[in-house]
Amino acid sequence: MFVDKPLADNFADCEALHDLAESQQQPLFMGFNRRYIPLYCQELPGYALPGTAVCHAEASSLRALRWEKHRYNLTGEPRTFIYDDFIHPLDSVNLHADLKADDLMVTTQFDVNQAGASSMRLARVDVQWQRKNTLFQASMNRQHGMTCEHISADYQNMSFRFESFTEGRCWREGAERTVRQPDWTPMLASKGFEAMAHHWLTVAEQGKQPLAITQRNFHSHWLAEQVLRKVQPSL
């Protein structure tokens, strides 16, 4: 079964759907296209899904990964904000799927009306945690000046910055180089949908998917629930 993210807007339903798929002996495939962005999988050590790209020797040297996905004038109800949209940057930095709730640091901002009073509409959420010597951050501001997405990754003496899915910069050994996808790369390929579809077809053909991917799928939804619980007391 292929289900685009999110699997559900609460973790209890995610567990129930997982149990249903298990009872029918069917793989439950979740569509996170940003896991398959060709440029990132090719350039960022340790970012690619298992079996989908060549592993890099520098993967263990990751020091920081930050994913920002911002929107213009689109504050929203917290559960929809987090599960339907923020889950993308959250999943994109959830590489190891081993975070505990107590390790999660969450900060929020809510919409403010002309009288200066806070509303029930979530405007921004920032999440970060540290795994050993590596810092992970996910950020979404829905009162940003424009809709955009920024990704930064820092390794030992090597850094990457991306302002799009098709081009970025790498700094290494004191030099800068531009990294980009080939000209005329179709949009569905550049945004990861093509590779995701190929992966899904492989999973469907084999009737199973790697356990690490299944665990990450559910851990990202579990993280969304933990973020929501930390956001709601602020309301």
C-alpha cells in the first residue's frame, strides 16, 4: 500500500494502519519525496536511503543538518500545520529514527492580531535535537516573506547550502564549487517523485521494505505527535 505523507493526522491511527497492513502481509509505503531528491542524495554524505544511492565515506562526519521550509501568510491550526506540512522538514532530518521525546527542544510562535493578542493559529515552529556530536534542526515559518526552502549540512571541514532542489554550493578545502542537477531534468525527477515511484514499485514487487525505512516512517509520525504535545500547552 502506498500512502502519501502523512499516513494519518494522529499517531494512534498510524499504529492501527500499520497493524492492518501487517495482518494482510502488505508493505506500508509512505511517500516522503524529499528523501529522494537526486541532488541531495548524490552530494550529501549519509543522506540517501539505504540501497538508493552510493554511500559516502564522510557520512560519519556529519556535524549539523538544518532543514527550513517556509510559507508566506499561511498560519494554521496546529495539528494540520504539523502533520500535513511540518512533517516534511521533520522527517528530512530524522535520519536515525532513534530520538526520545525528552531530547526534543521545541519553540513556537503564534499569530498575533492587530491588538497584539495571540490567536490559536500556529505561525512558526522550530525543533532541534542532538545525537552524540551532531545537531539536527527543522524549521517552518508560515509568516515568512515568501514561500521557500533552505537546506544546510555541515561536515568536518565541508559544508553545503541549498536554496532549491536543483542547485547549491559546497565549500571544501577552502574552495567553493557549485553543485547542480543536469539541465532539462524533469520537475518530477528533480523533486524526488520519480525515484520515489521506482522505489515503491520495487517494494511492491518484493512485497516488503527494509525495516529501517519502516521504523523511520513511524518515528517521523511519532515525532510529529510529540511536537504537537509540546505545542498545545502553549495555546
